[in-house]
Amino acid sequence: MNGITDLLRNVRPSPELVEKFNQIVSKLNLEYPYHCFQCFKCTSGCTSFRLTEIKPHAFVNLARLGFVEDLMKSDLLWACCQCLKCKERCPQDVAPVDIIFLLRRMTVSSGAEIPEELSKIIMNVTDTGFIQGIQKVKVGEEAVDREQLGLPSLEIPNLDNFRSVLMKALEAQIE
Ligand code: SF4
Ligand code: SF4
């Protein structure tokens, strides 16, 4: 994935992607990134702050400068854990997370690969309704399951409705 240093390549933003980005920002009625005054409040409270080279305030700044293509390959795009703290903290209602979601959608729509772990989570949810398989837990040196702990087994929910909503969302065009 690209970091901020990879952006220092003296390339110009792609006008087509910038136009598409601006169109979607307007269509989704998102607060326009130009309202950001780079106060860093989003970054100072970001849960994923330590995991990424590009921080939320820089993400917003680079988005409004038009580096949409580079941001679609950036580390923060998939490291963001969607805690929404940046949305709550922003005095300008810019919400870096909304821009991150938007670029995720643009990335998926473009057919680019998403991180393998994320694909696994999506598969787990569509197959079982859980983000990960049912795990054993360690009690002392022993790994025990729910039955051994006297807990009821977990029922797999009826996922038909969920799957059809998910498929519709995946098929929806964002242009
Ligand atoms: S908190 Fe809002 S205004 Fe401040 S840097 Fe982040 S996005 Fe910009
Ligand atoms: S939603 Fe993402 S970008 Fe915003 S504070 Fe949480 S982890 Fe950071």
C-alpha cells in the first residue's frame, strides 16, 4: 500500500477521478472536504492512528487536492476501524470517515482487490452471520469451547434477507 512518501511523485491528480469524487460527494450530500481547516482533531482521536502513515486530516487534505487515485491505495483506507470518532470530533462536520467510505466504494467499484482479511470477514458474515468462526477460549492451559463452558450453542441466524440486501448493495452503482 502507498504511504504519504509515495505521493511525493510530482504526479498530477486524475481529472476524471477528481470529477467523479466531487460528483459523489455532492450526490451523497457529504460535507465538502474544502470546509476542513486542518485542525487535527480527527487525527488526535483516531483509533487507527498508530497503524497508518496517512492520518485522517491528511487524508481529507489529499482528497480535496485531488489525489483520489493514490488514496484509493493508501494504508488508512482499510486500516480505519470505523469507530466514527473523527465524525464526532470534527468542528466542520467534514467526517474523514465518510470520505474513507466513499473511496472504499470507489475502490471496490473499480474492481481493485480489497485486503484478504476483509474478504474473509465478508465471506464469514454471508456464510454464518458472524465476522469470524466460533472460537475456543483459553482457560489456564486448556482451550475450551462453549459446550465445555456450559454455554448454549450459537444459532446461525436466517441470512436470506441479509444476503439479498447485501447483494443489492454490492450491485448498486455509485455513479
Ligand atoms: S477535525 Fe475536521 S476540520 Fe479538523 S482536520 Fe479533521 S476533518 Fe479537518
Ligand atoms: S472512523 Fe476511522 S479515521 Fe475516523 S477516527 Fe475512527 S479509525 Fe480513525
